[in-house]
Amino acid sequence: MRILVTGGAGFIPSHLCERLVEQGHDVVGVDNFVTGHHRNLARLLTLPRFSFVEADVTKELPVEGRFDRIYHMASPASPIDYVQLPFETLYCGSDATRIALDRCRKDGARFFLASTSEVYGDPLVHPQPETYWGNVNSIGPRSVYDEAKRFAEAVTMAYHRYHGVETRIVRIFNTYGPRMRENDGRVMPAFISQALRRQPLTVFGDGLQTRSFCFVDDNVRGLMSLMESDLTEPCNIGNPHEMTMLQLAEYINMYTGNTAGIVHKPLPTDDPLQRKPIIDRARNTFGWEPHVSFEEGVERTVGYFRELIEL
Ligand code: UDP
């Protein structure tokens, strides 16, 4: 197939592009490097079935020819990114989603929306099934991301219902692995780079808030399986292995041999208290579940950051 991936130079999409090319597809990545990085394309650009177009997908998709699939992955995705890039974040969820959907309608392509566990906000139901409608502050600092993704889900379903476009919606839970930006502010790259630099890890608040971390290889396998499934309803993809940020900090310090300990910093506004996916829908519909253990995932991610930081 011929497949377009928006945000192709980003963390998850660059891995996705590689897997798609390995499966024999022709893949075009589109990115404007607002949060994506040239480094993520290094291997991809050596593969003949991959090509890259630099463009702002909130304005246009300047790529010729018909596509069979479009994965709309482009968006700032870290809390500090979307506070610094509020309009880019809003337009990735709104304008860029509409532009990609229009292109799918024209090409007869199947559309895939990268949505997020953030549509559940600070969830009052725990763990979170897809049937939960969420608890989102529509005017808080995270709203530019949460509400844009909620709009993106709505416009995707509208194109499906009213225009008959084939659509898929994934709700991605916290994902980590090689190619995250060291300074993107998310907890995994923050803790790992601090530990490798022998600095104390910055735990926000009391550190008792929880997250559930999925390794990127498992995530990408889930995304591709969902795309080729028949599921039109939104689908959680994440690893139900839940832990507190204090537990995460302790493990990273122990694994890296960092003795600098932790420091507490203020908790960001509207930081969700807990998050854990129910993945029965993915499991029962297309047989997906995560395989990479937390220990292995951390080992591979620390290996990447060790090289990046050149310590
Ligand atoms: N966090 C932290 N220290 C950091 C960065 C994040 O304690 O240096 C916490 C943050 O407050 C949140 C959790 O780690 O409770 C996950 O944050 P992240 O930004 O990775 O993703 P989120 O799930 O909040 O979108």
C-alpha cells in the first residue's frame, strides 16, 4: 500500500514508518519539525520505500498521488510542549485532522487518528475503558491538547457517519522508548537523562500520582493492528502496568546507579492523579497486548539516552 504518516519525524510516528516500510509499504512522512527531529529520520532516509516532505500539516498536505492509508500522528504531545505551542496543538487536532480526512475522502483512503488517554482528563473512573466519557477541564492549560483531540475524535466520527470515510481512532496511553527528546519534559526522558547526568530526579507533587507505561514497539504494533482491523470505535492502546512516579524514580535511580536521589517540584495544573488503560477491546478485537516488560523497556530506553547524551 501507499501510506502517508503525518508527524513522521516524531517519536512514535518515526518508529511506525519503519515498521510499515519493513512490511513492504511505500511510506511518505510529513513533518515541520516543530517537535519532531531530523535525527529520527536518519535510518528511514536510507530506505528506498520511504520519502519525506517538510510541510505544516495544519495548513496543507502537499504530496502528489493517491494514498491507501493516512495515519494522522502529528501533534505536540508533551505537557510542556503544548503549553508552549498552544495554537499548533489546537490546529493539529482541528485543521490538520480535517485536511487529512478530506484527503482520505478524496483518495478513498482509510484514516487513522492518533488520539490520547488525555480525552479521559483527570479520570473519575479507574482504570479507564473506552466507554468512559472523561473529566476534562475545557479551559485549563492542558485543554489545548485534550479538547483538540476530543474535537479530532468528533470530526473523525462525523466524516465516518456522514461521508462514509473508513476511520480508526486509537487512544494512546503513556508511551516511551528511544527517540523521545531529552528535554521534551515527559517523565521518562526527564528521569532517565537526569539519572545519567547524576542529578536528582524531579518528582512533581508528592509523586503518588500514577501512570502506566507502554514501550514504543508494543504501541506501534497495536496501532498497525488497529488500522487493519474492522474497529471503528475508539480503542485504548497502552500497558496496564501501573506505578506511582515515586516508584518510577526509585527504579530509574536504582537501574542507573544514580545516588543523587529525588527532589520534589510543584505539581503542574490539572495533572491527572491516576491513569491506567483497560485493553480488553484491543485484546478481544485484534488480539493485541503488550509484550515488552517494564525492565526491558527501561533498559533499551536508557541505552538510547546513554548514546544521545554521550556519557
Ligand atoms: N512528572 C514528574 N517529573 C517530571 C516530569 C513529569 O514527576 O520531571 C510527572 C507528571 O507530573 C505526571 C507524570 O510524571 O504526573 C507523567 O507526566 P508526563 O509529562 O510524562 O505525561 P502525562 O501523562 O502527564 O501527559
